[in-house]
Amino acid sequence: MRVMRIVDIITRKRDGHELSTDDIRWFIQRYTDELVTDYQAAALMMAIYLRGMTPRETVDLTLAMARSGDWVDLHHVVPYAVDKHSSGGVGDKTSLVVLPLVAACGVPVAKMSGRGLGFSGGTLDKMESITGWSPSVPISRFREQIEEIGFVLAGQTGNLAPADGKLYALRDVTATVSSIPLIAASIMSKKLAAGADGIVLDVKVGSGAFMKSVDQARQLAQTMVGIGRDAGRDTVALLANMNQPLGYAIGNSLETAEAIRTLQNDPDTPPDFWHHCQEIAAHMILLAKAADTIDQAKQRVIQVRDSGHGLEKFRAMTVAQGGDGALIDDPSRFEPAPIVKTLVATHSGYINQIDTDQIGWTCVRMGGGRAEKSDHIDPSVGLIIRLKVGDYVNQGDPLAVIHARTVETQADAEIALQSAIHIGNEPTTPLPQFYGVVQ
């Protein structure tokens, strides 16, 4: 039997050779048990970053990471559960609408979410703007809630894919984050460990996303779909445009209120956001075979939204996890920011570009996100931007509404938004919402 040594594994990958399944499993187990040092793991991550991984290596890495801690099995309570993952974006409050709508269609939804870092807001941060709501759901209660109401939205347990947590923290400080195999393994290890049978991946691409080009996003999507398929999970990915904010609201309580109003069938629902939610929800329903075609699935989504059943599911999940149901009944009850100011256009023209990355970081600097994991989030601050690329504005028309805690952050946001929203003289074609489906 071959004696395993981390230095030999690092050497093989450094020299461009393929690692065996045993190599990968041994490394993940030993690193999780703290028998491989951080500097050795960092060397291997850099070798992978430079040399890449084959599809088989990537699947082996994902499965080893997924099995490094708790492995949730929901089959004794529901026959088939679905989940979704978004690669992050500005104004992306999709889970808050999609998950209850899918659950209202009779498809159990079991989701473990994370927190936001940088301009990509986290689902848990948005939900925690609802007074009393808690993401802390023990595994036993996780199973009970999915059986009782068909919908649970929880924070990741401390022992869910712990190898991923250790490796991500290491990659973050060793310039090895932007490796397609490592990104794919990080995302999919948590999805596999959380127990979903069907997984829809919402892969964002553009100025407000980690993946800046469609080709890059498609490569990531293909890798993750391949991992899901090889692991026996039904998996599909949608490539979604993030060259402008999704919906109107950016900021935790503002986005949560917008999601609730969308479930309430409010006539002021942002059309792009509702279209996005229909697509993601329909693909989840299709994976669960609760509809025969994508159009039929979309009709089911519209029906449960219009009937109020989707809102009922959201309220039931919120209350089950300690949240104040009154905020679901009336989202105007969310605590407002002390300063609300409208920014207007200084000249007329067409919106020909929106620097979504800059808008996201503007919200972070106002206190609406985290630059560091330890940063405190102010749920009430944020932005409302109702304009989209291709729209025409007259001088003096509203560009954005700034919800700020202080005069200083409000003034800084005004300066940033004036440069982030580009107004030109020539008409600009509106942006597509999706760039395709990978399955």
C-alpha cells in the first residue's frame, strides 16, 4: 500500500499530473483534521490554480469536501427536495420569492444559505432584517420543518462541508479564489451535503458579478452541472445578466420589502425581477417533475403568486423560524433609514451603461454590506434605482433614491451614483436578462 505524503501530492499537481481519487480524499481528510498545515494546503491550491483539474478530479474534490462533515439525507421525510444557488449579484433577492413559490407548488424546498461578503448580499442578511427571524435551525428541526410546511431556509451548520470553509478562507488570502474547479467544488460541496435532489444554479455574469464574461460564466456553469450530474443530482444552470441591478431595491430591508411586495402581486413589482423569479422557479419545478414543460411550470408559478399561496408559504417559514409575521403582512413596517434623498439627472439622455459593481460597493460603504466578515450590517440603508439600460431620462428626473444613516454617507453615495449611471445621447439597446441555459 502506497504511503501518502502531502509533499508528493503537491509535487504531482505542480508538475501537471492528475491526482488520484485516493490522493484527493486523503488530502481533504487530513486537512480537515488539521494534520496538513495551511502552508502545505496553500501550495496545493496554487498548484491547482496554475495547472487546473480534470472533470474527474473536480468531482472527487467536491465529493470529498461534501463528505468532510455532516451529510443531510431528507428522503425519509420527503421524496424529492430542490435547492437553488446564486453566484451573487446586486439587488439579488431572488431566493425570497422563488423558494416560497416553488414550495407552494408542492415541491419541498430545503435551502441552506450563507451571508454576504462584498457587494453580493447574502440571503440570511436580508431575512434578518425581519425582526426575530433566525437562520439557526438544527438538523433535526431542519428535517421536521421541511416535512411540516415544505420549506426551510437555514444558515449552514458549522459542520456542513467544513473542508470548504477552511479552504475558502485560505484561498481568500493566497490569491487562488478565481479558479473554476475550486469555485465549482466550493459551491457544489455545500449543495450536495445539504441534501437536495435537484439543484438550479443562477450564475451571474457582468460588471456586478464575479464572472465578468459569458464564456467564463458558461465554463463555471458547465463544471458545476457536470459535478451535480456525476454525483447523481438533477442540475441545471442559467446564465443571468448582472450588468445592471436586479429589480429596483439594493440593501437588506429594502430588498426584503420588495420581495414581499412581489409575492403580494403588487403592481409596482419590477418587471425584470419578476421575470427572473419565474425562470428560476420554473426550472426548479421542472427538475422535480411537477410540470411537463417550462411554460407549464411558469403558469404554476404565476397561479400560486396570484392566489397568495406563495406569500402564505413565506409567512409560514418566517414565523416558524421566529420572525414577525406582521412585516410580511405589511412591508411598510420595516424601519426606514433616517435620511431619504432623491438624486436627479443633471442632463437628459439615454441610460447607456450602469456600473453595477460600483453601485454594489456604494451600498457596502453606506453600511449595507460587508467589506470584512466581521463588519456590522445596517439593514435599513440602501438604494432604489428604477432605471434600466436603454431607458430615457429628462434633466431633473429621478436617478435613484438614497436611504442613508448619515449625511456623510448620503453625500458620498450621490457622488458615486452620478459616475456609475452613464447617460449618453444615442439610444442603447436594452440588456438581455439571460444568456442561456446549461444542462
